[in-house]
Amino acid sequence: MKHFEANFDGLVGPTHNYAGLSFGNVASLNNAALTSNPKAAAKQGLQKAKSLADLGMVQGVLAPQERPDLYTLRRIGFSGSDAEVLQKAAQQAPALLNACCSASSMWTANAATVSPSADTRDGKVHFTPANLVDKLHRSIEPVTTGNILQATFNNDRHFRHHQHLPEHTSFGDEGAANHTRLCSEYGHAGVELFVYGQQATNPSAVKPTKYPARQTLEASQAVARLHQLEDESCVFMQQNPDVIDQGVFHNDVISVGNQNVLFYHEQAFLNTAAKFDEIRRKMNTEMHFVKVSTEQVSIDDAVRSYLFNTQIITLPSGEMAIIAPTNCQENPAVFAYLNELVTLGTPIKQVRYYDVKQSMQNGGGPACLRLRVAMNEQEVEAVNQNTLMNNALFTRLNTWVDKHYRDQLTVSDLADPQLIIESRTALDELTQILKLGSVYQFQK
Ligand code: SUG
């Protein structure tokens, strides 16, 4: 049977904006209050997704969330008509309104952690939506994320959906951004590498001092239990707190894996040598640890360019390619490094650059925009086929974006009552295009 690693990219929602909501995410803070272009953002994302489909990859899309989130605004006491709720929130608590308007669900690397059937005891693909408790604007995503995942992977025989972890900082969970699956072939049992930022139940354990460590060891362990993974196929590794304090807010900003390749910065982890030995022992195949030194690329350049927020994909030819943001081309040290990398004799043979600047300005690179789901042929067939990228869906979604999205949005536009009408109209039509059923509260 054939096996694939599919990428499910988050569609950028109609309220994509720059509100500086993510403390610890340097791009988000630096670009706060910039004017965004939701239409361009959505089209950049679609173009990347379509390009991967054209390369022969299995590529899907995940629907965005409904924003502004009027349900949360009502839950915290703003009342009246939709327009009144928005207006009162804008006047009395603008920061809370901004949090309820973010299009952050586009970064589907944070939608969930996924374990393929080859790794799980019951032979199903397991999904646990991330609770994202560290950031208010993201903590309102998991319930709808769960609805969207269930409508996309809607077959009980093959897919198992869990509830998100308890909503407490002890279980801070950021999903696949802190999880990498290593394997020889996608269909063979692999090693799931969980990278955490801190231990919640051990206050004396080392952790960052300036910026938050969003992922806890306790959350990673809970996901491994839920997903029925064997101890022998899990490795729990701590992210270096010093790099979190330099803006590496997720592990996928400092390392990325694919099959038996782990591409990482030398400062990415704690206890690197011992943990790599554990990975080597638990893998039943040769590992390629591709290390980038500080001399080659500084942490600052890695954070600015998102060298490690690239996707490493295995092309149908068997060759590996890196999918990088154009920001990597614009950074001289990183561009020189990537040009050299493809000549080094590692499995990575090509680099392809895509412009995802609208997302990058909020700290979301190519890898943030996708959720990986390794599947066999039968499982791919069991996916909601209307969510899979092809020429027809690409054209349809571009037309849909052209019809409903604005080409300029500022934070002061977020209280515009027309925006909620535009957003709901767009999402209602999208659920018909993707045949998702009623995944949004306004449809229930
Ligand atoms: O959670 N940015 C996102 C970026 C997520 C990137 N994802 C991965 N690395 N996998 C975050 O910090 C910024 C929103 C704003 O400021 O308006 C934001 O949420």
C-alpha cells in the first residue's frame, strides 16, 4: 500500500490583521498596527498549497474560524446587537476586541497534534486539537478547530478525534509546532519527538526568563498517552530556554524534520547529544541530523528569515526539497547557507521559495501554515475529498477570496459591523465549497 505525508494548509480568514497579540513572537510585536492585506494573504497561502499539489504532494486545506468572535465577547459581558457588542468592546476593551478578531487559526501547525496509524496501538490516525492557552486570542480556537478537523477527517474507522487538553497553563499545548514525527517510510512505525519549553509540575526545572514557554512536558505526555503511543516510540526533549528568550516561541522556528532527517540549529535543544542518542536507538533506520551552527546562521537571522520554519518534503521522485519563505532569499547568510546545503550530500537536494510575507509579518512561515497528516491510501480516500487541493478547488477558492476579502484592514476596522457580515457570508459559502456541514456557531 502507498503512504503519503499530506499537508493541510490553513486558509487565511477574512480578518487577517496585525494587532501585536503574541508576546514572545518578535514579528507579531514588531509589525503591530501595520495595515494588512487579507486578500493577498489568502492568495499567498493558496499559491503555496497549490504549488505543493502541483509537485505531486497530497495537499488539503482547513477552513478558518469565524471572527470577530462575538460569542466570546458576549460571554465576557458585552451585550446588545452584533454591532453594539463590537462598538462597546471597541470603546471599553479594545485589546479584548483585537483578541477576538485574529485570523490566527491560519497557522494550522498549531491546530492539533497528529499521530499516524502506523504509530498508534489501535491503528487509527489520532488528532488532539491544541488548547493554545498561552495566548488569549488563540485559546478561543480549539472547539471550532475540533469541529473543522472532524468535518475534514470524517471517518470513524480511520480517524480518532480527542478533546483538547484541560485549559490550564500546566497543559499548555501548541500542537504540531512542537511535535515532529521521524520515520524511515511514512507507513512504517516511527519515533514521535515532542519538544517542550517547560515542566509545569517541577518549578525548579529550567525555563525561559523573558518570554513564555508555551508548551509543557505534561501536555506532550498527555497527548502521547491519548494517542496510544508506545514509550519506545516517543522522545521528549526540552527546547533551549535561551532561544525561547530570543524569539523562538515554537520549536518549528528552530528545527524541522522529515522522515529520517532532522534539520536543526545547534542551540535548539537542551541535552542534545543524549537525546539524539535516544532517537537513534529508538529509530530502526539511519538518522541524518543536519546541524546549522551559530557561525553559519545566528539565532537572530534564523528568527528573521524563518530558515527552520521551512517544510522539508519528500517529492514523488524520492528526493527531499525545502519549501522556504522568500525571506530566506533576502537574508544573505541564510541564502548562502541554503545554496550550500543542497550540495552537502544530505537527503535535501532542492530549495523552493514562496512568498508568504503577509503571514510572515505575524510570525507564521510556510511550516506554520500547514498541519501534516501521514496517511495510507485508504486513509487518504476516507478524507473529505472536497478539501483536497486540485486545479478546480484552487480556481474556486481564488474566486471566493476575490469576492469576499478586503485588500486592506487596520486594527481600527475591526469594530466595523460590516466585517462580521462579510466574514459570515464568506464562511457560509466556504462550508458549501468544502462540504463541511455546519462547523461554525453562527450556522447552528
Ligand atoms: O501564535 N502569531 C502566531 C504565529 C504562529 C506561528 N506558528 C508556528 N510557529 N507553528 C502565534 O504567535 C500573531 C497575531 C497578531 O499579533 O495579530 C499570532 O498569533
